Amino acid sequence: MENETNVIEKNIRRRDFVKAGALAAGSFMIVPRHVLGKGFIPPSDKLNIAVVGCGGKGDVNVRQAYNGGTDNIVALCDVDDRQSEKYRKQFPNAPYYKDFRKMYEKEAKNFDAVLVTTPDHMHYPIAIAAMELGKHVYCEKPLTKDIWEARALTAAAKKYKVVTQMGNQGSSSDGTRQTEALVQSGAIGDVHTIHVWTDRPVWPQGVKSPKDKGESQPIPPGVDWDLWLGTAPKRDYHEAYMPFRWRGYWDFGTGALGDMGCHFIDVPFRALKLGYPTSVECSVGSVYSDFFQQAFFDDVGPTSAIIHLKFASKTPGKEISFSWYDGGMRPELPEGCDYKTVFGSVDGGMLFIGTKGIISAEMFGEKPRLWPEKKFENVRIATKPRELVKGSWEGHQQQFVQACKKGYGAYTSSSFDQSGPLTEIVLMGNLAVRSFMYREASGDGKKNIFPGRQKLIWDGANMKITNFEPANQFVKRAYRTGW
């Protein structure tokens, strides 16, 4: 069987609207500094940026990329006029579109890079179309909605030779590098176990959705609901889905893992250079009971989950065990370590357990500490800086902008060759959750009871679960007709 990555590289197709000269379009206008005078930024030093998604995290991305005017916002796109109003007023000369495809068709010659800040289910089609135009791409986390899409974007970035960055800003932080250095120093020996947890979800999950209840509402003025649905199956509008609570619905989001996994799991992913997992299994916070008449709702994620992944270790014959906890679930802490004083961040934390000790850290690897404290009280580990990293996650978007000006090959903290495989690990957890909850229609029209917890064996090279075929439907989803 041919390796799936090669198949993806061969089959990435250009959209019908891509013009013959689009790859060369959007080049900088070169104006020497001496012509403009001291204190002026020449157009050649500015990046021309298109924006898809102006609200929520998009607001942060636009502000950081625009950087007070050191760079240009030249085109705007959002399916919701309410979300885009602020930036339509700030950038009145930037053409505004509801459909990113029309923006790409009309504005390709005018922009160099695109910021993608939409619900998860639209990341891939927006990003791949931009890369096919030869545009640099900043895409929010998680990089994609499914595993196949993550693998495809990783291949596309290499094929089209564009600068990329995923929006897990902690990858540009000091904390990530400090914890990475601690782990790789060997201070705690060979790491064999990792625990990561988050306080998410903070939106409704494990509840019956408006779709399942047959509820709908009028579409608000200024919202193009059909474009918002995009690749997702058709359903009626309800305020429960947008602009934020979409994360808990499988058609649009990726739950607690998608929201926070790329922030937390990035640290062990880098520190231990984790590859494809070899297996995954999970438990979830709601189980079916005939007595209580409780069941999973197919449309939404569970209230909580614990996910266990296995990775190959550098030590022959050994494995690395990785566990994720959300919805209030947490692991046992080492002696002397507690949740109140050690983990001040409500977002969650992480533990690295090695043969000689333990490392604790908060989100982004912040505030790393060694345990037992007495044993490591005099340990100091030097941290190597990374190119273009200023020591703060707040420069994550500008790091991308500066790399775009240098061109393909310039360093970014979370380029798709890094963030694509990371996203695959994150989404593998959701594959386990959805397989746990999977129910199959029987001959009489009723659904069989879910299979529950089971160990799923993963063939990473070929993107396939080898021991439970129904799980493979969650590797690559079907798009709505027309997408």
C-alpha cells in the first residue's frame, strides 16, 4: 500500500478559480528607504495581509499582525457582519467579502499572506486554497478538523513552499523552551509517563443539541448561515452554535482537546520529539444506562474524557504513556505538589515522570518545577533561544509576519511541519472519544449500544486504525456537497 503522505502530495488539487499567474501575484512593491525619508516604512517592508474571520481570536490575530501599521490589512472576510464591523471601520479601504473563495479570486494579486481564524471545520479549505495561490498562511489551532486534513496541510506547505504558522502562541514562549530544556537535560532521567489536563470545556457538552431537539431560530441579519456551515452538513440556525459555542459540536469543533490540546501537548511533543502514537483508548464522563435512561448524543462531545496514548520510546522495548484529562478530571500529583499553590493557572497543567524525578509545569510549559524539590534544589538548566522568539508568546503573529518577509525556509515556532503532526496527536484523542461513543444502526432501525473503552491500534504511516474499522470514518470526514 502506498504511503498516504505521498498520495496526499500527489492529489492536492488547485481550485478552479486559481489564475495562471496567481503564484507570482502579490509581490512587494520595492521603494528604496532614501526615497521615503527617515522614519518612514517603505511598502517593500510591509506585508500585505488578508483576513478570514474577524471576531474572537481573529481580533487578536489582526491586531498583532497589523502591529500598529508596520504591516497592511488589505482584504477582510467574515460570514457575520457583526463580527467584522470593527475592522471594516478601521480598514475602510480593505475590500470586504462574505465568501473567502470570492476574496481569493478578486484579491489574489493584492495580498501576500492570510490569517485564518474560523471554526475548526473551515480551517482546511481556507488554508489549502491560499497555499495553492502561493500565499503564506497563519491558521488558528487546531490546525484542522480531522487527521487527514492535518497530514494534507503539512504536505501542502512543503509543496507550495510557503511560510506557515499555527496559532498555538505558547510555542513562542519562554516556558515552552525552559520545560523542553529541562526534559532534554536528562535531569529526571528517561521520561516514561506524561499527564496533561485542562479545565475545558467551559461551553455546553454532553447535552441534547437544538438539532436533536428539532429547534431552530431565525437567522440574524448580516449572517450568511450557509457559508458559516461551509463543509458541515446542513442544519437549521440556532444561537447555540455561534459565534463561540460551536466548539462542543462535532460537525464544527473538536471539543476540549481542540481548544487546549495544541497549547498543552505541544510541550511534550517538542521535548520528547513524539512521533505517531501507536495506540489510543479513552473513558468518557457519561455512560449508557438502561436504568437511568442516559445515552450519548451524537451531535456533541461528552462532559469529560480521559484519553490514553502510547508512543514509541527511544529506549528499545519501552513505551511512553501519555494521558489527557478534561472536564474536571485530574491525575494524582507527586509528594509535596498540590493544585492550589503549584498550579496557579486555572487552564490546567502537565507532569513529566521520569526514572529519576518529575517535572511539573503550567500551560505553555510555564513555571517548570522539579520534584522531589530537595533533590533538585540546586539544578539550573540553560535554555537555548530560538530564532525570532522574543521570549513572549505575544509576538507569535509578528514572528510569522517577519518570516513571510524573509520567505520560505524562515523560522516560525509552529510551522505546519511541526503543528501538523502535533494536531494529528490531538485529533487522535477525539477519534478515540468518537469511537467510544460510536453506535451503529441495526436492521430494525435502532442503534446498537456503543462499544465503550477499547484499545485502538494506529498505523500512523497509512493513517488507519487496524483493529476497529468504524473508527476510520473519523480519520477523514465527508464534506457537504459543493465543498
